[in-house]
Amino acid sequence: MIVMKFGGSSVGNAERIRRAAQIVKSHSGDKPVVVVSGIGGVTDKLIEAASSAAKGGSRQKLSAIIAWHNDIVKQLGLDAGIIGNELTELAAFGEEIEQSKALPHATLDKAMSFGERLSARIFAAYLNSTGAEAKAYDAYDLGMLTDSNFGNADILPVAFSKLRTAFRQISCIPVVTGFIGKDKEGNITTVGRGGSDYTACILGAALRADEIQIWTNVNGIMTADPKVIDDARNIESISYEEEAELEFLGSKTLHPKGIRPAMENSIPVRILNTMQPEQEGTLICRDIKEDRRIASITSKEEIEVICVKNQRKLLENGMLLKIIRVLERKGIWIDLILTSKSGVTMTLNQSNGADISAVAKELEQLGDVTVKTNMAKISLVGKSITSIEGISGRILSAVGSIPIEAISVGGSETSESFIVRQEDAARAIRLLHTEFF
Ligand code: ASP
Ligand code: MG
């Protein structure tokens, strides 16, 4: 069997849903299990509506969401009743939030869950209307049990066997909600924004799928961002480690949690384009097919580089630990770091939007601080890249006269990264692409 996950843009409107359903039907011989995201953009709208409700007025926003879904149902020629229960529940839930005047994480997760619950019902009903036998399922009714970390929940190990047992009873094409689960107390949870990939990989691992297909709006993973490199090529296959490294370094093809369950169970994952289903896409697997060392170039834009300098034997005084403590308090961790006798240069990983100038102020107690803004980190990713002879030299000579702020070699076996000014980033990527691809 295979798992076929369709992201928000792949089910973005009636036309896209027709396409996606056609793709599912063309795979009916592979026993597909379908996983869907909410209709593209709906999660953001649900968050907005829930926030407005907590402040006392959400009617308009909720009505727009309801009308939007009803409209798609109508365009697909389906009976409005198929999502009637969910829409009634959504309206009532909006009122409940209005009365409580609060939006705790658990409430927000429940509000977000309507996106996937609605799209799964619409998708299954449409498949049925075209003669395929399908049924919508909320993942938690099939055993998708998570911890109670609302907004970023993780699957509980017992879920795998629960899911296996539940799916054994299903003979039609199941259309399962991505993104959501329930904790042991029965509260709805979500696994993190963009998390339907994670749901798909969990199901693929639990059901020992032959392949997990991630249907999206690109042809697969590319040698570089096609917005920067005109002749960026599609990668035929990439290893789990390379893919995980790419996600860590800034690429956004798959949810970072997604690949783990597939990797642990050696289930191949294929990235495919809903708009061009005839393309091969990119296969993420244990052993790559082609003979190549470097997979892709990726970058993180508009980052800050912080230098802390202290002439008095910085590292010997436990300075590094003190710096880390400051960052930890702000919920920031170090991304790339270079140390010397008198100073530390680092880039920071701030997913929580922490205020860098406040951090710099605190660090000033430890030494002279400079913050360089508008920088970019460029990374080359490839299996055992660091063992390629002369790799750093080739990188440096490829980028030629572009000033490099910092270069990190050997921190990971799978990547080499360096920092340039943002204004030089596109040119540096182009030069590297010409050198290595
Ligand atoms: N609908 C959710 C989101 O927008 C999950 C997903 O699309 O994967 O984050
Ligand atoms: Mg996504």
C-alpha cells in the first residue's frame, strides 16, 4: 500500500481537488491511504477567527470560512450536508470562545482542527461521487494518539499498533485528516504548522507502506532555489540524512519532524507535483541511486551574526557557557559558532522571533558586542561532503572575490556552510552552482 498526502495548495480549490482525486484514482491498484491538509490558507483563517472570538467578535470571520467551504462543496457538485455537522460545530465553538474570552493552546488546537476535518470530508465525498469508494476519517478515531504538547504535539509510541489495528478494518480508500490527533484525555492536538507531512510519515511507518508520497506544488527537491538559479535541476534521489540536513539548514520541502518516522522504518518518501503528476519527483531513501556527492545548495536569508570579543582570555573564563546561558534564557540557540582565544562569532537560530538587540545588550556584560545584520548563510549539502578532497578550497575559489564572514567546516558530515552579506548571497549561490552542478 502507499500513503498519498496532499498539501494545502494541492486541495486549494475545487479544481485542485478534482485533480488530486484523479491522481488518487490512478493509483487505486496500490491501495492508497490518503492524507489531506486543510484547504490552503484555512489554518491561518481559523487562527484569526479564534483570536477575534477571544476578543469578542468572530462572526464575520467564521461566516467567511463557512461560506468558503460551502462554495467548494457546491462547485464540486456535492451535497452541502456532508460538512454540515462540522460547520455547525465550528460556529458553536466560535461562540464558546467568545464567552470564555480566552484562547488557551488547547482551544487554539481545536479551532485549527476544523480545517483538516472539513477537507477530509470534502475530498472523500468527491472521490465517492466519481465512483471510487472512499471514507473520511479523523486521524484520532484511528488511533493517532499524541502527548499534550498543544501546538507541537508528538505521537505516542502506542499509536503505531493502534493505527495498524484500526486500518485493518478499512476496505475502502480512507481519507485521513493530517495535522491533528488527540491526547490521552481526549483533547484535540496539532503536531505543528505544516505537520500533515508528519501525519503521512507516521501512517506510512505504522502501516509499513511501500512508499509515502508527498503531493505538493513543486517537482521535487532541486539542486538550488529555482528563483535564484534558472537552470536548477531536480534531484532524482536524496538520502534521509541529506534531506534532514536540508530542512535543518533552511529548505522547506518537508516538515522537519516528517522524515524521522519514515527514516527509522526505511520507508521511501517521494515528493511529487500535483500539477505535473507525470514527473518522477524526488525519492528520499536510504541509498541514493545516482553517482554524486553534492545534493543541493540551500540558504538562510537575513540572519544576524553576533561577535563577542573580550581580550582577557575569553574561553578560559567559562565565557562560552555564560553566553549560552544568556541565549538559553531568551529561548535562542546557537546555529553556527566559531571561537578563538579572544572572541566568539556566531549565528543564532531564533524560531520564536526573539529580539536580537535585547540579547546583544545582555551579552555586553561579557565583552564588546557587534551585531552584523543583513547576512546570509549558504550551505552545500551532500553525503560525507567533508571527506571530499579539497572541498573547502573549491568553495572558496568558486565564490572568488565575494567576502566571506565566516566558514564552518566539519561541524556536520553532511554539510559545509559559510556566511556572506545578504547582497552577495544570490551571486555566491550562482557561482557555487556553476562549480558543483
Ligand atoms: N493545515 C496545517 C497548516 O497549515 C497543516 C499542514 O498544512 O500541513 O499548518
Ligand atoms: Mg507543507
